[in-house]
Amino acid sequence: MSVELNHTIIHSRSNRESAEFLAHLLDLEVGAEAGPFIPISLSNGVTLDFAAIPAESITPQHYAFLIGDAGFDLALRRIREAGITYYADPHLEQPGEINHHHGGRGLYFMDPAGHGMEIITRPYGSDEVTPAAS
């Protein structure tokens, strides 16, 4: 049986603000409102459905996005233009820097609801050498 993630709900103070924030940075389209949700579709078919809930009910989560080099450059430019603080590390101790883990580039930033966002150009472990099969 094949299993794929189809969609996930992301809690936000304002579903439109959070959806438009991420869509702008990652050069994605905001979908039509569907009930309480504002969706963004990713290239692998997964939909992020942003839902507005009271701010005190939001539990910060972490979302990582694998993007190409051109997409990373565009996102980094938009992050800088918007004055968003970004970090090379998930502990937010290296502001204004990017990392070069796994043979690529990555950075972390916060969205308007306080979720930790990460963009990377190479999957974790992709720079590891795979042993030859015996």
C-alpha cells in the first residue's frame, strides 16, 4: 500500500496573513478559501491548509521545505527585503547567516503565527556516502 501525505492544517492567527506570507516567500499561489481554510499547494501534491484560531491556542510547529537553488535565492532575497530575521541554525543563535549542511544551503525563520520555518536545498543526509552493495 502506498502512503502519501495529502494535506496538513497549520494553525495561525490570520489564515490569510500566514498563507500569503509563506506563498510570497516561496513563490507559490494562495488557493481559494475553502471553509475555514486558506490553502497553498506544494509541487509534490501536499496542501498546507491555514486555519485561524485564537493566538493563545497556537502550538508552534516546525515546517521544512526542500527547494531548488533558484528558489532559495529568491526566498532569501524576499526575506531580506521584508526585513525578516533569519538564522543558520534551528536554535536561532546565528542571525543573518545561512548554513551549508548536506552539501546545500539552508536557513530558518519564523512565520507570523510563531511557527519555525526552514528552507533547504538538499535533503538531510544527502551528502553522506552510501556504501556499495556487497
